Amino acid sequence: MAVNLHDSAYELENAIRNSQEYINLKNAYQEVNADETARRMFENFRNIQMQLQEKQMMGQNITQEEVDHAQKTVALVQQNPKISRLMEAEQRMSMVIGELNQIIMRPLEELYGPNAG
């Protein structure tokens, strides 16, 4: 019997939305957005992050000045307990997504991997 992968994907989406990791992330995000100062700090941090990622993707060098500025911004936002909680929740959610991705990709790794055959 063939499995409908899209149905399974929607079930996984629902499971993610109902997971404690996602609920914690959503609550932390709402808490940051409810605090104007924290929201602005977090948006500034995200903008710096995106600018550096764009430069990297385009093959442009990131200057030491840009690295220093990004590090100072990270240190500043981590001092805000709401943003710190959000970043921790993001990291936990990212770990879960990474684990799910490993599970999902296992059949292809077995098919194409070094021990395939």
C-alpha cells in the first residue's frame, strides 16, 4: 500500500505545532514582541544576521568591523532575559528540526550512502 507523503508531512506539521518546543518558542516570541524595547533590539539583531548571511551567500568578505559589531550586538541582546529565552527556544526548536531532518533523510542516505549496495 502506497503512503501519501503529503498526508504524513501535514501530520508532522501538526505534531510540531503541538510540541512543547514549538509552544515554548511561540510564547517566547510573543513575549519579545509585546516588549517594544526587546522587539526593536531583536529586530536589529536579526537584520544584522541577515545582512551578514547575504554577504556570505554572495561570496563577499565580511570585515572584522562587521564581525565585531555583530558580536557586540549578540552580547547586548543576550543580556535581555526575554530575548535570551527566545534564542534558547529557537536553538531547541532548531535541534528538533535537525533531528527530524536526519530521520526523514535516512532512506536516501541508506540508498546513496557509502554502504549502499
